[in-house]
Amino acid sequence: MLVKVNRIYNDNKTINVTKLDIDDYGSVIPLEELVLQLRSNSDSTIDILRNSQYAVISIQGNLEANSSIIISADSMTLDELNKEKQKTIEAAIDKKEEG
């Protein structure tokens, strides 16, 4: 899941993020704001999230029940986000040409 990191709370136990999507035109669309749990033994994940504006995270649990725990995170720079936006635009163009 692609997210914008907003804030880490409660001595590194929860994080506030905005879930993002990229549309066919390359626009980044905020979908919803989430509060997710962090595992207490995940210092490297916390460091990644603390030092990143954007990240790709994997979660375990149910978003609707507010019981999601981040199990991994990879930092995403603005340049990497722009590359993903371009890939999405190109994929949408290719799909239109096939159809």
C-alpha cells in the first residue's frame, strides 16, 4: 500500500498515514487517513517511516477494524514516486491502445 507518512505517535506505537493511489493520468489521489499499529520490535521499520515522506507498506490485520499492524515498510523518494506515476500513465495508454 502506498502511503504518505504524516506522524508517529505514542513512543513509536502508532503511525498516522494517508493511503494514496495513482490514477491513469498520473495524479496522486489521497484515499483515506489511517492510524496503524507498529510492532514494538521493529526499530528498522520505525526508522524508515520516520525518515520518509512516502512509503510502501505491508500490513497484517483488518483496516476496517482498526487492528492493522505494519509488518514491513520501504521508503519511497519523490523521484521514485514520479517514476511510478509515469509507469501508471504509460500502462493506461497501452491499455487504451489494446482496447
